[in-house]
Amino acid sequence: MIGCHQKLTIRLAMAACLFSVAPAAAQTSDQIQSLVAQIRELRVALDAMQEQVAGSRRESEELRRELQAVRDQLDSLKRATGAQVTPPSGAPGAGDRIDAVAVEQDLLKAKVEDQEQTKVESGSKYHVRLSGLALLNIVGTRGSIDSLDLPGIAQATEPGESGGSFSAGVRQSLIGLEVFGPTFGGAKTSGDVTFDFFGGFPSTNDGVNSPLVRLRTTKLTLEWKNTSVVAGQDGLFFSPRSPTSLASTAYPALSSSGNLWTWTPQVHVEHRIPLTDDSTLTLAGGILDAFTGELPAREYSRMATAGERSRAPAQAVRIGWQRAGDQPVAVGAGAYHASQNWGFDRTVDAWAAMTDWDVPLGPWFALSGELYRGQAIGGLGGGASGSVLFDGAPTAPASAVLALRSTGGWSQLKFKPVSRLEFNAAYGKDHSTRDDIARLLAIGSLDPSAVNRNGSGFLNAIYQARSNLLFSVEYRRLWTTGFDDVQHTADHISLSTGIVF
């Protein structure tokens, strides 16, 4: 019996250690998925421990009743003989067992209570989990950029500017809530919502260090064994990959320079077909809000954009193949289509085709990336250009709308010599074109400094000092070219430290 409880204690210690090791990467989609999977496994382990606690309590009660029966027999003998009676040989052993069980039960109870402290109470009976990333970015720049915390483009240096800066900020920190709901139609239900502090600055004296909260994603998931349904605002399911960077959490790395990524309201279905024990074919399809990259027309009232004025959602599909194992492999391809109505019956078909990959190059190296080509896809976040151009005033009925064609992509080489240290080198670029750019420039309907080509590349090192403590240093270079072929460059160096909770 003692051996049984010793095993239970060992299992508890292992489970407690596992629970304390939270995955370190909330930065990229594959790391976030790994974090969610491990947390769910730990929840199953905790439930098993709680069942063991109940079993231990029942066993302890049985032993107590056994000991009490022995004591009652001794008392009866004492009263009958009036003499000191030596207890049966089994009685002292039973007492020792009771003491051992009581000690182990107290230890197990303390551990379970410690685990229970991680719960977040909710108004319903379903479990809610809090997670996040507390992140500090210390930044130095050279040249002129559009944002100190996370630059997207390089700009011309205005007269009187110093040509660089030094700053620090915490507004890329993340907060997430996850709820686990009931089983519905045989599917496990769950939901989540994530926020950061990248929503702008209040117009106050301390506005720079008081950033506003911003909603990132929120979704409901129904998951069967081989099929999932996702509804809400989420990343592009047909473009799931992003480079690895702790300096880029507010937006995925290489946004506006070759990385399709935007968070979009959508409903999509994913079906997984097992091919072998370690390989799976994935088919996905869904509808999305047809974003165009237009700025909001008003501060509070939402007005329809060109994609929404078409009165039809965007459509997208993806097919992917992945193989698990010590060196996982994943490749995929996707397609996107949407209609846009720019007023006065000026319509445009937006479309994109893309392919992505993540393949190992031996035990230490991995190569990942994405390539795409499309038209009028300024709303998908791949470039710094809009979706269309006009050969006159946009509000004039006689002005023609001209769709921009885009070609771009990114690639990353990862070097991970040990489990806690990795080095990443990545480069991405987006190039927008129109055959009649020269004519538009000649008639003055096009801003020559508007972004035509935008590229960026970075080198970083990410060190996982503890299970949830991260450090990173990164150097980033930006190249931005206007329709006048004038190129601007800038440098961005960041030191980041964060703790996952």
C-alpha cells in the first residue's frame, strides 16, 4: 500500500514540474499551437491527480476504520481481563500505514490546491484560463521609420530631424483568455480572446507610456477528431506561417514586406485526413470579411469598405500536408478571391494564390517561408500599398479604378543548436505594379512617393533562459521605394525580454 502512494507522489511531482514549464513562444502561430496543446495535456494530468486524491481519501478512511476496529477490540479485552493486553502484531503496522497515508494525502492536497490557484473564476461553470506575455522592447533606430516600436516602412528624413532615436516600450505585451465549453454535437467547444496595447495613444501628458488596449483575435472553435470549425476574428487560415521574432508581437514579423497575415472576421472549416501514422493531409475552406486596407471613414461609426459594399464575403481555400516526428515537415498552398465595389459601378476582382513551406535541413536547421501573387490585396497585410489606384479623383464618377498587382513573399532560415537557443535570418519583399504607372505620374493623379516596393530583413537570437523567461536581440533593415523609384532605408535594433504567464 505504501508503494502505491509513493508512486502517486512521484507522479504528482512530475505533473507539478510539467505544469510549471509553460511553452516559451507566444510569438508565432506554430509556437502558440504547441502552447495550447501542452496546456490541454497538463489539464488532463491535473484531472487525473484529482481523481487520485479522491481515491487516496477513500483508502485512508478504510484504514482509519480498520484501526478503530482494532482499538475497540483491545478496549473490550482490557475491560474483560483488567490487564494490559499486547495488541496484535498487525495493529502497529496499520498505524504506521495510517500515518504514511495521512502525510502523503496532505502533500497531494497541497499540490492540488497550488494548481487550483491558477484557475480563473467565471460566471459560468466552465473553466477559464488566463495567459499572456509581459514584454519589454528597448529600441534604437537610424533613419526615419513609421513606428519606433515596430516599423513597417522606411521614410524620407525631414529637415531638422536627428536621423535616429532611442526608446523603450511595453505595448507589445499580450493578454489572452481561453474558455473550455461543453461538448456540442460530439465536438469539444472552446473560445479565446487576445488583447495587446497597440491601440494608439491618449492625448495626455503621459500618453506615450499609456498605450490603449487593442482587440487582436477572438473566436469560437468546435473540434471533432478530424474536423474543426472556427468562427470569429482570427489570422488568415490560408496563410498560416510567419517568421520568428520576439521584437514583432503586435504584428507578425515582415508585415508590409511580403507576409500575408491580417486578422479578419471569418468562418472556416478544416478537415484532416490521416495518410500514415505520422502524416496528415489537411483541407480547409471558408468565407471572410473582404478587407481592402482602407482607413476607417469615421472614428466611431463603422462605414462599409469597398469589399463590404460588394455585398458578398471573400472566399478562400487551402490544402496542406504535414509529417510529424523529430524533424517535422509541412507544405501547403492556398487561394483567395473577393469582389470590391469602389462606387459608381466601379468593380474589381481581388485574388491571390500562395504557397508556404516549413522543412528541416538536418537536425539543427529549418527553412520556412511563403510566396504569393495577387491583385487588389492591400487588405491582406502583405505590402504597404493599397488595393487600387485611380486615374483621377476617387470621388469623381469619371475616374477609372485600376487594381494593383502584387508579388511577394518571405523566407527564414532557423538555426537551433540547442533546445533553449535559436538564431533566425529572414527576408521579405512586396512589389506592386501597374502597366500604366508612367501615365498616372504624368497626369498627376498618383503620389510619386507612395510605396511601390517594400522589403525588410532581420537577424535575431532568442534565448529561453527558463521555461517561460525569454531574451532576444534583433537587427532589422528596411528598404522602401516609391513609384518615383526613390529608395529610403532605415535600421532598427531591439533588445527584448519577456515572461510568459
